[in-house]
Amino acid sequence: MAKTAAAYSKKASYFGKKIAQCVQAKGPNVESNRELGNLMREAKAAGVRADVVERNIKKAVEKPTDFKELTYEAYGCGGVGFVISCLSDSHKRATADVNACVKKLGEKSNPSFKMGSSG
């Protein structure tokens, strides 16, 4: 049961962040904000409850947050490039998390797996 709850929480959190970003960019009206309507349909298809979606829209309108889409670059075996996209309100925390994951993968699978240089 805990495994199912953790998976649901991860989905709800993902859609909550995307919805908050979309509402802050184009407003909470579904008729004028097509992206919000699409996200709401995707959330419903993924099994996220409607009250969770509505709560995230209300929270985004009342107390805006600054979510940013961040892109990172990593290199694997044979110089294969990976583009890592994430959505976060904290640039430093996201960078630390991505670096930790890449380092962990490098230790487990291949020592040549590393982050790309900044810039």
C-alpha cells in the first residue's frame, strides 16, 4: 500500500507543479488556457483526483511560486549525450539532485558517466 501511495504522490506532485506553472503563465481559466485544459485531462487519465488538481490551481492563484524548467547535460558510455529536463522552484537543489543521481549512476554502471560542463 505504501508503494502505491508513493507512486500516486509522485504523480500528483508532478502535475501540481506543471499546473502551477501553467496557471501563473496564462491564468486559471480553462477556456482561455488550453495548456491547462490539456494538463487537467492528462492528470485525470493518470488517476490524479480532481480535488487535488483544483487545490493546485487555487494555490497557484493565491500564492504564486516561481517554478522553472531546467535542462542539464550528462555524458555516458562512449560519449553518448543525455539531456535531463526537470521542473523545480530551487535551481541549487535541482542541480544538487541531478549531480547526485549522475554520480550514483557513474559509480554503479560506468565510471565514464558524468555531468557536462556548465555553459
